[in-house]
Amino acid sequence: MRNLGILIFIFLPMRAHALPPAGKTPPDVGILQAETRASSTTPDNVGPTSPDRVLPGEPVKRKNYFIPALEIPLFQSALNGVDRLIYGETDYGSTWNSGWRHVRRGPWVVDQDDFAINQLGHPYQGSMYYGFARASGLNFWEGLIYSNVGSFIWETYGETTDPSINDQVASGTGGPFIGEPLFRMANLVLEGGEGPPGFWRELGAGFISPPTALNRLLFGERYTPILKSRNAATFTQVQAGASVNSTVRNPRSADEVGRNAAVGNFAMAYGLPGQPGYLYLRPFDYFTFELNGLRENHTDFYNIMTRGLLFGQKYESGDDYQGVWGLYGSYDYLSPQVFRFSTTAASLGTTFQWRLSQKVALQGTALGGIGYGTAGTIVPLGDEKDFHYGAAPQGLLALRCIFGKLAMLDATARGYYLSGVGSSRAHGVEELARLNASFIVRIYGPHALGINYLLTSREARYSSASLPARHQLVETIGLAYNLIGDIHFGAVNWERN
């Protein structure tokens, strides 16, 4: 699992359509079940506090707590069996006795396993636990509990190694921050088009969120009805192009970074502010999801960045400025060819749109918070492991200036301070920064051309004399073709009323 292949799924969400009225209630399935019916009164359907809200016109919401409690252990058993065949019994020959010993005595540690497995494989594994819960009618917070319990079971019973604190965080909390965007995007595929979803839409949704497809296949729409997007403002962007590493600073590394690379990116924003009548009632009613792939010297590198509003409230100033503020959850996995970094975090902040004129709009997000993260050199000299885990204060500023249907200037700056709090073997502090900017010009319809600039840096200082300080930097310039989901570049409620 040294190279974890990730397929970029590409789709442009279609116009939402209403679900048909719920029919006759089928027989109960499962032993633990709850049901919430739509309220006919407006006050019960307004506000940010109820995760179980069923809005007028939505189907009856049914839950089954037993189904994910069965599906998650079955999935873990199958995964453990595959790992035994591939990697052997040393790490995966777990038994009931070894699991119970871990439950009773631990010890819980910060492990130094392969970075991609810890920080990419485990979060995706957690997103599967979460997806089984969401596809059984459970809400975000209940899914978060199931993903954490599932992660605990895997750490104690799925492996023979000591249970890992960092894996528990990555799977249990990072997993839902990936799983909910995947669940929402799968539902957009099911919702798009006319009439009930056919084979290809069901297949596309299953490719994005396998648990959603599985439970729809097993139970129909009883526990996994199509989640209505409520006309959320969305913007998708797909890129394919080439880049050149103009500057590379990578001292004391056994790897030589190439100069040229092929790149592919997928990005989506969901629930952008400014859409009339859209309310932020559930976690991740606003989110962004970004998946980047890069191939250089026959090696693949990936970046995954998600952030979503957990609790929030709309606000506005006049007719031209609308926004939402509140608590956000985020997961980042960055791999700029010379080092890797990952963090799971909670932040306070805001997302807004400001229409500067009839032809110019400014969208942006500003966040500040704290997470738990790790960083490390991809190929250090010898068998040195400088992976450093610790608490990570962080900030983000993203701005997008939209010039009508003509062009878009987009820039996102991220900063992280990886502290020594909670660190294990590699004690020290690190400062990491990422600046990503692009200028895109629309050529015809949804087709556009753009130039990209990316700068990523890492300054690491360790207290141990055996670990040298790191001063790593990669600066990249590239050209890319862009397929955009909206000729307005995501500007909301503009030339549309």
C-alpha cells in the first residue's frame, strides 16, 4: 500500500429535482429503529441546531442503528483477511485474545508506520465506517460516533501492533470529514437528471460512495433516500495539464525530484453563500472538496483537502454581501514531492460572497483553528524517520475574484504550526505553508485555459541532535485545461433572477 491509487471522479451536477411523495411505509427492518416525520410548521424546520431535521417535501427519515453495527465489522474482517494475504501474519494475525489485551492494557502509542497508510489509508477507511452509518439513515454526528467506534475496534482487534492514537484521530474524525463530502456528491449524482436514477447514475454514485450504493442495493430507498440538495449553489472544476518545478530545495534527501510533471485536479464547492432560500441546517451544508494528482519520475503524489461547516449562521449586509460563519471541520493531506503533511482540525471562520459590481464578484473563506497533524520527509537518508506528530494551530485565507463569464483569479494560502505538544519520537516544531494561485480564462462554453502557481515550504527544527533541521521548498508553475461546471465561475445569484 506504498502507492495508494486514487481515481479522480468527474461529474457536473445537474439541476435538482423533487423527490416523489413517500409511499406506504414498508415493514420494519432491524431491531433498533427510529423514525422522524416532516413537520408542517415553519418554526420546526428553521434553525441550525437539529441534525435530524426533515424539511417540508422531503421523504420520511428512517434510521437503523443495527445495519452499520453489522456492516462495519464485516468490512473490517474482509479487510483484515486481505491484509493477511498481502502483508502476512506479523501485523494482521490478530485474535480475540490479542484484541482483548489491547482493550484492557493498550498501550496506546503514536506509531511511525508508513505515512500514506496512516494519513491517507486510515482516513479513507474511516470514511467507509462513516458511510455505512449515513447510508443507514443516521445523521452526521451519529456517523461520527460510528466511525470512532469502528476505528477503536480496528486499532484493538484488527492489528497485532499496539493501538495508535494518531490512527484513531485520522480514521475516527478525519474519516467523516472525507465521508460526508463523498456522500453529498454521490447524492448529487443520484438527484441530477429527470426521473428516478437509472443504472449509470447509481453506478456513478457507488463509485464515489460505495456504502451508499451497497445499502441502496440492499434496502432501496428505505434508509438511503436521495438527500435533496435544496438547490444548493455548487461549482465544480476539473483540470488536466503539465507543470514545471522552477525551484526545489530538498537537503539531506535520498530522492531526486524531477523537473516536469503531469497534473490532474478535481475541486468542488457546495452550498456557496448568496443562494436565495438556502439554509445551513445540517453539518456540511457548505463544504469544499479538492483532490489533486501529480505524476513525476514514474511516482504519483496526491493532495486531498476538505473543509465543511459544522455549525453556522447566515448573515448579510445589503443586497451585495452574503455569508455564513461558524465552526468548520477540515482534513488536509499534502504531498509536495519532497515532504508530506496531514492534519485533522476544527476552526472558526466565515465564507462569503461580495458582488463588487454587476460584472465582478469576490468570494472568500477565512479560518483559524487547531488540529492534530504530522509531517515528514518522503525519502530521508538511510532509515531515518523524522515523522513528527503534534498539535497544529493553523489558518486559511481563500479568495476568488470572478470577472463575469470571462475569467477567474483564485488564490488560497494555508499556514500550519506543528508544535511539540503531543509529539512522540521526533520532538520539535515545524512551520508549513502552502500558496496556490491560478488565473483562468474561459474560451468557449465550459472550456477554459489557465496558468497555475504553487509554492509549498517546510521549516522543521528538532530537539534531538540525531535529527537535522529541515528547510524544504517546492515552487511549481503550470498550464492546464479546465472544464468548469458553471460559466459564471460559481458566482451565486448573478444574472439569474
